[in-house]
Amino acid sequence: MAQASTTRVIAVANQKGGVGKTTTVISLGAALAELGLRILVVDLDPQGNATTGLGVDAHRFERSVYDVLVHDVPLVDIVEPTGYANLFVAPATLDLAGVEQELTSIMSRELRLKRAIGSVEGDFDFVFIDCPPSLGLITINAFAAANEILVPVQTEFYALEGLTQLKRIVDLVQKNLNDLLRISIVVLTMYDARNTLSTDVAAEVRRNFPAELCQTVIPRTVRLAEAPSYGQPITVFDPLSKGAKAYRALAEEISNGQEARTG
């Protein structure tokens, strides 16, 4: 039996938009990189927000994640430095918008990303896959490649509906493609302690995911919302802000003292 990789491959997913998914990928990745851990962000969203949010201009690249999925281009050939130590991105372009149709005629289409990430796992401590909000073939590729799912949950009225639907998809992927996959991390985002609804939703999520829910909550702040438009993680854009402190605390909680790989 092959030795298990020490790389944690985490798909960040919630088919509900506007929950802080990409902000979490960027900010958590940057906070972990500050701890000396090597981080790869794989941008699977055709909008490419994780790519631009890390200050990388996808327009200057000839190849992207699209070419990895459709043309078998090695993942290492498209990985780009972000300008921040230990933090790298596999960029997305608008070509990804049509990838679902192109993959339908390809053998083992659900496992394209799994093979690609497997070739670079030894180079990184964490690989974060930023999934699109839809639960289509791109997201299935992410779930087949990952061993964990991180779910950002906005503390609003319909928060648990998205979680329930996501869990059904995860169950299907476990049975058919990846029996190691699990929802391992649930993070409350856009949290406002002054809002009764926020505290009620937090309590409900805790009842449903007692082991998976992180102690760290991400507050609703203007600075967190502004950071991506400047192409910077919050830890760089406003390192002393509440949002930056929260994502650093989340990084400590998730890494749990994990040491960076050497070499």
C-alpha cells in the first residue's frame, strides 16, 4: 500500500455564493504561509477571484488550470508565485467556464484534478482548491482530489440548507470516487455578535457539526471586503485588522502546530 501523503488537500466549497469562500481561501492560505508552511491555491472558479485576489494577473498566462484539466498539462507547469513567501497559485481563466462540456467526452473525467495534484503533493503542506459555487463536474473533480472539505458558512437564515445539500453530494462522492473525503472544517463567516440571528445560526451549526466547527469565527468587516480589490490577502492589506487576526487564529487552529516540510 502506498504511503499516505502528508499534504493536506482541502476543497473549499459551498454552492451558496457570497459566503466568504474565496476570501477564506486567500486569507487562510496567506496566514498559513506566514507560519512558514508551503501553500498552493488551485483556483477552479472561472471568475478567477482567488487568482486576482492574490495579485496575479491571469491574462498574462498562456496556460491555466483549464489546460491541466483538458489537455493534461502538468500542474507544476502552470503554478505561479504570488509575490508572498511560501504562497503559490494555479491560476484560473475564463476558459474554465466551458470545461464541463469539454470534459464530458474524456475518460475518467472526474479524476483529472486528482492525478494533477498527486504529482505535486510532496511540494506543499496544504493545497486549497477554490471551488465554483455550482456543484457540477469541476467541483466533483475537486472532491475526488481532496481528502478534506472546508465549508465557510455565512451566519444567515438559510445557512444550513446549503450544508445539507453539500453533504448529500459528499456522500455520493465517498461511495463512488473518494472514500477518504469528509467535511472536516466548518467556519462561520461574516459573523456579527450583535446580531441575534448570527448567534442563533452559530448554535444551530454547532449542533449539526460539533466536531467540525472551528472555534475561530470570521467577523463581518469592511476591510475584509476591500482587500481582494487591491489584490492582497487581508494579512497584507491590513495586518492589524480584526479580519487579519481572525484568519491568523484560524490558521493556527487548522495547522495545529504542523511543521513546515523541509527541502
